[in-house]
Amino acid sequence: MFALIEYAVLAALWGTTLLLVPSTLRGKRRLLFWFMLTFAVTMSLISDGPYAAVDGLLGGADVTYFIFHATAIICVALFDGLIQTAVSKAGLTATRKRFAVWGATGLILIQAALFFANDWEIDNIQFIGPGDWTQLVYSFTTWIALIVLALSTIVACWTDFKRQSDRALKTALVMIAAGCALVSLYVVVQMGVAIGRATGGTTVSATVDFLSVACPLLAPVLLALGLGLRLLIGATRNLSDAGRSRRLLWQVTPLWERLLADRPELSIEAPMSRVAVCFGGSHAQHLHRRYVEVRDCLLLHPDQSLSAREATLIERIEEHIRQASHASSGTTNDSRTNEHEDAR
């Protein structure tokens, strides 16, 4: 039963990764794609079947054990980038990027030195031989990195949770935090098992054995659901905002054309059809620009007449731009609408 669930989770992970390929080729969500790819590889290597298959292809020298820990470290760095992008007001800063790159590189180099300098007999991904303290140190470099990331992510989610008012976003944050809590629990259990084996222990309790299997199954599910829900909310908001932007642009274009018909010097817009402007890729920029040009025309020529409907339309556009600007400076970077900022 566990094996069936395990392979179902792996299929879902790889399926999600493949779904991200088209957007990655278009230059979008690349950080998420690389995280999902390394995460899928790491979770696959935890399973005995994929581990044995990959190790056989590599000559059976247990290099897969080193690859598993290296990809786990890379996952930590990439996931930290995703979390910082999602919950930090500053986003993923250059300092944070350098810290992640150099930290991951340093840990992998330490692991490489320990792995290739020793001749370990490894039967599976969780093996720690009796009295083998070098392998214990090797494993701890991965476990400590995982637990630090999990705890820092829980803190970040809690901080963002208190700032959010949207229930769906709060639910996503709870799922992410729960997934990280299971990761932390798994790490603590594995550290205890590793210490026990290094000190000569040969058996583990049924509870520990259950947690060793259940945590790596449930954690990726909760993390995937939480991140997926958060991304879905962001995408839905972006689509809703884009739809409203296009509607307002369609409605304001006749007013813009009327006011600037005799004053073309006030406009920097290139001649375009109404359909091309509204359904093109830069609709937010056109809306912002035409709003500004209409407003400037009215300021320079206050004698221009406006109907009550046109005045209300201008107020709606102003409110729309203000809301988009406010959202772009909020805490949910994945749902930001930066196009209005670019239009300024």
C-alpha cells in the first residue's frame, strides 16, 4: 500500500514538473521549475526502486547516495528562493542569492570530500553503518540544512499569515507550514536513527519506521498543494486584473480619441486600432498612458465637457491603477501586477 502511494506521489511530482516546461521555455516560473525538477529527483531517490535503478546505471558504486544528498541541498537553496520571493517584501535579493549559492556549494563540497575519501558500504539511502561517524557527519550536513530551512519557512509563513486577510492564501500558508513541520519531524527522526546506528543500534521502533515512511510521503503533498494554491490565487488575480484592465481600456479609448483629436501633441501613443490596443500584450501600459493623457488634457483645457458617465469612468480607472500599485507593493510577490508599475 505504501509503495502504491509512494509511486503515486512521485508521478504527481513529475507530472507537475512537466506541466511547468512550457512556461519555463517562455521564460516564466524558471525558479519554480528548477525546484520541482530537483525535488522530484530527490524524492525519487528516496525510494528503493528508483535508487537501485539509477545506481545500477552509474555502475553500482553508490554514487547515487552522493547525488541524493547533493540534490537535497540544491532543493533547500531553491525552495528558500521560492519562499523569499513569495513572502518577503524585498523579494529574492542579490545577497540572499549569493548566500544560497555559496552555502549550497560549500555543503556539497564538504559532502564530496567525505564521500570520495571513504569507502562506505551503502545498502540504501538511509544507511548508516555501526560506528561510522564520518558518514554521520556527512548525513548531518543535509539534515541540518533541511531543518533550518523548514523552521525558517514556518516562521516566514507565520509572519505572512498574520498580514493576510484572504482565507485561501491563509490556507495555502498553513499547508506549506504543515509540510515543513513534517520535514522537520522526518529530519529529527532520521538524525536519531543515524545516531543510533552509528553507536551500534540495529533496530528501530515501529513508530519510527512509520514516521520514516509517512513523513516523506505527506510532506511533498502538502508543500505541492500549498504552493500550487498560492500560485493559483496569484494567477487568478492576475487574470481578473487583466480582464478589468482591458475593459477599462476599451471604454476609455473613445474619450481619449475625442479629447486628443485636435491635440495630438499631448499623446505619445502610436496609431493603433481599438481592438489591437485592448487585446495586445501591453494593455496595462496603454491604459495607464491614456488615463494620464486624458487627465493632462482636462487639466490644460478645463473647458472640455465630460458626461457623468465619463467622469465616473476616469474615477474607476484611477481606482484600478491605485489598487494594482498597492498589490504590487504587497507581500504576495507571486500575485503582483507589475505591468502597471512598468507603465509608469
